[in-house]
Amino acid sequence: MVPNIDRRQISFPQLPYPAFRDDIPKTPHTWLKGKRAQDGAEGLWRIHDSLYDLTDFTSVHPGGEEWLRVTKGTDITEAFETHHLKGIAETLLPKYFIKEAKSPRNHPYTFKEDGFYKTLKVKAMVIINDIPKDLRRKSDSVTDGLLLALFVLSPICCWAWRQSFVLAAGLSVLNGFILSSVVTCAHNYFHRRDSWRMYLFNLAGGSFNDFRISHAMSHHLFTNTAQDVEYTILEPYLRFFPYKDKTIWNQMAAFYYPVIFAFALFVITIQEVVLSMMKHEGKYLSWRNLIAFTLPTWMYLTGGLSLTSTIAVWLLTLIPGSFFFLIFGLTAGHRSHINFLEGDIPRAENLDWGLHQLDTIVERIDYAGKHFKSLTRFGDHALHHLFPTLDHAELKYLYPILFEHCEKFESQLKTHTFYEALISMSKQLARKEPNNFRDI
């Protein structure tokens, strides 16, 4: 489908509506296709208003080849600014410079040297240098322990279904909770250099490749805007943006969203296999697709049930796993009715990227600074967005400078509890009237 070049975003009318955003199926790769059509990168990599050819650097990129391979032909300014904290990357850029871009940037964010985000980065580096060097092992240990628990409990669930319905149902829900925790732990590794632990995301049927695009490259960088593909994929079943044409059925999602949460990963599993078989937008079947079936295979080999019964028990694990993954993920802070979302009035036509992040987040205060909850339930979310390449075990050390910085810039980190977040998410699903951030 040819994009409508005259359609504009609502919150940022100076910018065109994302190309192919409404095409079916809605996938991260379609979103990238749209960026290549609109970012003015001319088949190269755009950073601010300059174009670079990073082809020769791709194979030696410290974060892995995939980051550069999939973003070729797009504007990577936000990723460049937020994923490189030490200033080394800036010194390498001139070597790969080709020319200046012909068109203005297709995003509203600024990264001024004296602005909120850039000055916060300078302060953060002082703290990061003093953080204990072995903290990341804590996250590795939690992730590995939960993975072991998943593979121990899964065949026990199969055994339990031959003993007691109540026992089996309870263990299956617990197993689903552990599955969601393992998958969420995998998210901790998406934003950094390639690691085998990021493949754990595929245990629930999804694709870490796709989620890295939709989450790390889209949602994290263009949070709650029309370019945030995590909202695109949920539509039309869940319409979070406060558009005036939101129907009563859309608003009723404030009550029926748990049903969608419960079956989302099952639908994603099917879609991933089908689109890979169809080679949609460059996807293809590979050994990575088999990861989703390692758990049911293990259950069949060790659980003592027939193949049909094993599949049934696996699905009974996947359903609560899907529910827990989305209930924690979608209440992480962005879908509150007091946040900025596309359709609202932003604080400025062009705004500091870090201040925009604060406008889009309400932190769950009962998870803040608690490593296990943060790692397994998308906690410390504001700091995670501001410094995505840090491990979740490291984030709590940055709270003092964040609060100090917010005070200096007369801004605020909004907070609420998990249960308040649930209520606020329902209010957002029902909300049609725009919030006005212009006077903040």
C-alpha cells in the first residue's frame, strides 16, 4: 500500500503520519520499512542531520551486527544518543561521514548539550563508574535460576494433572508466572550486546528479533508517539491513544483487556510461524523458531503424558504466562491516563528527549529499587528508559541524581503503585479527551 503523504500526526502535526502504520499485518519490520521511506537517510545511517556509511563498522560494532544491519536506511539519532554513554562512539563518527542530509529530521526530539538528557548523562557516568563491577551477575543468576525452575516445574505440572485438578491448575498458573518472569528477564539483555539470554524471550513463542525492534528501537526511542509500534500492534483490539473517534467498544476494553492479555502470546506464536513461512518483510524460518517448542518438547519427553495432553498442559502454562507478561509490561508506567500519548498536546513542538520520557512514564513506586521485581516485572522503568544499556541491577544507584536533576529542571518523576497503575490503565483505555502538557 502506498502511504498517504498528506496525513499528519496529531500531537506533532509538523511530522507525517508513519508510513505503512495501518497496513496488515502490523509488524516491526513494516515499521522499519516506513522509516526507510520517511527518514531521509538515503540508504545510509542518519544521525542528527548527517549521513554516515557504517557498512565497514557493522561487523565490529561492540553491540553486535544486528543493531546496524536492521537500521540501515533509517534515522538512528535517538538510539545513538541513548545507547552510548561513554562518548567513545562520537569520536568514531567522523571517519564514516558521507554528507549532510537533505531533509529535516522526522522526529521532534532535541539533544542539546545543556539540555535535560545530555547533562543527566554526564552526571550518570560519574555514578556508573563507581557502581560495583559484578552487579550484572545478580541478574544473570536470577535469570538462570528462573530458567532452571521453569524446566523443573513444567514436567511436574504434567504429573500433577494425573493426580489432582486443583493441584495441577495451581502449579500451571505458577509455571506460567515463572515463564513470564523468564521472558521478562530476557528483556534485560535486548538493549545491550548480543547474549544467549536474550533468546529466552522466544520460549513464550515470540521473536526476540522482532521484540528488539518493536521495544528497543521503537517503543524506547519514540515512546507513546505514533512511531511507537508497540501500540500499533495492539490495535484495533486495544486502542490506548486518546483519539476522539474511539468507539464505545474500544473504551469497553477497560474491562475486557484481561482476555486479550491471556491469549496474546498464543496469537503471537502462530503469527511468528506463519509470517516466517511467508517470508514477510524479510522474515524467514530458522533454528530460532524452534526455541518456542523446546518447553513443550521437554514436557512431552519427561512428563509422562500423551502428545495431545502435553500440548494442552503447555497451553495452560502459556495462557497465564501471557497474562502476567502483559499485565506487568503494560502497567510498567506508560499507559497511565495522566501520561502523554499520541493525541495529547506535547510540552513543545520540539522537546528534549529526556523530558519527553518523563511525560510518558508514571513509575510503580512499589517496585522501585527492588532488584528481583525490577528484573522480572519491568521495574525502575523511568531509569531503564533513560539508560537502556544498563543492567536492572545497576539502575537503583541513579535515583539520587535523577531526583536532583528533575528538581533542577523543574520537572517531576510521577509515581503510583501497581494497583493504581491497573486502574489508571483502564482509565486510559477509556480516555478520549487530550491531556495538555504545554504549560508544564
